Amino acid sequence: MPARSDLIVLRREGLYCPAGDFHIDPWLPVPRAVITHGHADHARTGMGEYHASAASLPILRWRLGDQTVSAHEYGQPFELGGARVSLHSAGHVLGSAQVRIEADGQVWVASGDYKRQHDPTCDPFEVVPCDTFITEATFALPVYRWPDMRDVVGEVAVWREECAARGDAAVIFCYALGKAQRLLAELAPVLDAPVLLHGAIATGVEVYRQAGIALPPTETLAEAGKAADHAGRLVLAPPSAAGSAWMRRFRRAQTGFASGWMRVRGNRRRRNVDRGFIVSDHADWPALLATVRDTGASRVIATHGNTDAILRALNEQGVAAEAFRTDYGGED
């Protein structure tokens, strides 16, 4: 009997499924692409045909414009070539999906980006049993362990109060897709005024609201008025706003950064911010290892991140592990 072929291989354009003749999150134009989520390193323009979760459609329209997209509900199988495919929640951002592929007597799952922490703005991660699991490794080092979000919310609330006492605005830099919306939802219980938003953040927040995600009141700086004193106000802005002319709108401001990278103190210094808040849309080290165990996979392929450490850990546990060198990364 001939050896079974891999269901996913690495090609110049990205991850490719020969049985289904499609790519997953390709970084070069291809005829048919299955997209795990709307972050720019995973969803690019130029594909002939897109397949994605129905929940991700608002995000893809925002990020990619008018494209030919076939939308699929989570867990509903569809056929591509000789492969039976289904999408399952990844818990990363709104509409994020893992790709389950069944063909030639095998089941593979490509996870895309994922997290195991609760997030009120997206569906939770679904464990999908498989033979081979392709996992991200963005934070695949033992140092990366996420605190309880209730503790982070408390830290932000105390910091904002300290800023108010000094007459400063409290500006948190965060990514416009996923992170900003999660912060708003998590902080809702401690807010006493609408959160001020940079325009780039406001657009993504409105996309989430139109998708039915409940978020607390917000307003842009333009709506708040140029002459307003923003002391004590909580502000969300993209990282690109740091050091820009936009920051001069605040008479006085303290700055923070919300990211998993803030787990390492030196990253806060490199970002040149006053505070670091550990909030990530990715799995931490314990969650990565737990997820591999939960899937029951006997083979693991790690992508984009600290792959060496997780490969060693998995091999020591008797799991066959290797890496694909992919063109992903960026938002955290």
C-alpha cells in the first residue's frame, strides 16, 4: 500500500492542500483561498475566490473590500476538490477559524491564530480532534503566561484614576482589529465615561457593533471637541499614533500598550510607554501545549513564532513535531 500524502504542504504561495486544490491564508495570489481571519498577514487581496467563516464577513469586507467570498457557518462541512473541509472557531478575533480537512483517511487541522482565554467579542476556541495539528507559535516560550483579565482590568482602572489625579489623559495603544474591541468589552464594568477613540480604532469598533457585538459607549476626539480637556479620559489608539502629531491633541497624557509582548519588561521600554498591560489575542505557553494534548494529534507542525522551543517540548513528550517557515506575524 502506498504511503499517505500530507494533506497540507508548504509552497511558495503559502500552505497548500493538494487534495482540495486550495491554499490557506496565502501570501501570494492564488485561484482559491481559505482564510482563517481578517488580520492583514492572513487575509490579503488578489485571490480568485475566498472561503471564510460567515462570522468573519464584516471583517473581510472592511479589510479587503469587494471580493468573491463563499461564507460557511462554523462546523458545516463543504467540499473542495477531493477534500471535506469545515471551519471551527479559533477564539482569536471575531470570525476567526481553524480549518479542518479530511481526505485520504486523514484529518488535519490548521489553526491559524488562536487563544484559549475567554473573550466577550468572539466565539470561544473549539477543540477539533485530528491526526495532524498545525499550530501557531507566536508566544511559544515558557515566559509567556497570561494573567486573569479581571486583574488586567483592575490595573487599567487604577492607572486611569492615577492619570486623572495628575490631569493626564490615559492613552492605551492597541491593534485596531480584535484587541481594541476586546479591551472595550472587558473594561465596560469599570468605565464612567465614553472611551475616546482614534479614527482608525473607531472604524473597527463600528464594524464589530454592526456585527452585533455589544460594546460600551465611545466617541472620537473630533466628537469630543478640540478644546475639551481630556484629563482622566481613557483613550484607545493604534500603535502608529505613538509619537505622531495626533498625540499633540492632548495637553498632558500618560501612555500604555496592551499586548502579550508586555509580559517581558524590556519590550515596554522599547515601546517607550509608561505602562504595559498584558493582553493578547494569542495562546500563551501553557495553552499551546494544552491545545496540542486536547486535539490528540500525533503530529504537530508549528508556524510563525518561537517554533524551536515548542518543537523541543513536544518531541520530549513523544509528539512528532516540525516547523513550517511561513510569512505570518505582526499583530499581537
